[in-house]
Amino acid sequence: MEEALLPLFPLEVVLLPEEPLPLHIFEDRYKEMVAECLEAKTKGLGQQEFGVVFAKENEICSVGCSARIVNVTRKYEDGRMDILTVGRRRFEIVLTNEERSYLRGSVEFFDDDDADTPGDSEAASAIELFTRFIRKLRQASEMPIHLTRPYRYLSFRLAAPLPLDVEMKQQLLTIRSEAERLRQLVSTMEFMSEQFDRIEKARKRAGGNGHNRP
């Protein structure tokens, strides 16, 4: 039963599958949690992952994503540490357990419900839109974009580097259809791209003549 309980780390961020997440661990309860995950990883036994759940106004969302510790990037003399994690599996919390210093939960891991996957043309269109938008944001027209096949979880891989608000990321996390996630993400990217273009045009007009008009 102990190993079945997933340690939970409430944060004001949303972690997606395959998304990297660097963390600074400074609270004693989470030092303990991470130390136990690292020990389990070394031994190959026990609970090696912890769950990242979005916390807002003293409440946590019921759907989260487990995190695997890739490595410890820095240790401090007072026990604090910097770690690099990566998102793995989505889960839904069935019940919580407060017997330890940190919160744990009985969870049900889940994946997409059906085989409703986007076709090659839909995937290619989404990648093209993503590439154009990222290059706009970073002002690097020749910046290479590498997305290796197979395109499993393409929606999550495209969403991770985008400046999405946490509510949108949480919504994507809960959707159990890759095709539907990708449709929603494409719609959001189109809106964000249009907004970016309008802001850039206004900025250039304002900077060009000092009166914000032609």
C-alpha cells in the first residue's frame, strides 16, 4: 500500500508528459520526498516518481502528471537541491493521504481513451504553425525546429515551450484525445499569433513617429 501511494507536489505550474521541469527543492518535507525518490531510483525499488499537481488558492486539481527525476544538478550545504525532472504519466487523484510530512495520493494513471489520432496533414500543419510562431516570438527566422518521429503526444510536445497560461495547460492535460488536444492547441496558437502581430504593428507605429498613428 505504501508503494502504491504517489507522493504529491502541489505547485503553481502544470507539468505535461515529456516536458522538462527544473525545480529548486528547499522545504524539508520535499527534501525528504525527493531523497526517497532518489533512493528508490538507485535501488530500483519503491516509488521513484512524484506527482506534480496544479495548486491554486489552497486547492489542488484532481488531474496531474508524474515527474521522473533525471538528475540532481546542484546540492547546497543546507540540504537544498536543484533537480531536473521530466513529465511522464497523467493521473487522476482518487483520494489523498496526509500521514507523512508531504501529501500523498492514491491515483489512477490514464492515457487517451481512443485511437483518435491526427493524420499526417494535421500534424504537419500544426508543426508548421508552431514553427512560424516560435520564430516570431524569439525573433529568429532561421531557428531550427526539431521534432522527431513518431509524433506521439505531439500536442504536449508543441505546448511545452509555448507561453500558455496554466489554465490552458491544465485543460490540455485532462483531454483524453490527441486529435482534440491538437485542435485546441492549433486554435490557441492561431489566436496568439494574431495577437502578437497586432502588438508588433502597434509597437512599430508608436516607435516610428511618436504619435501612434501613420
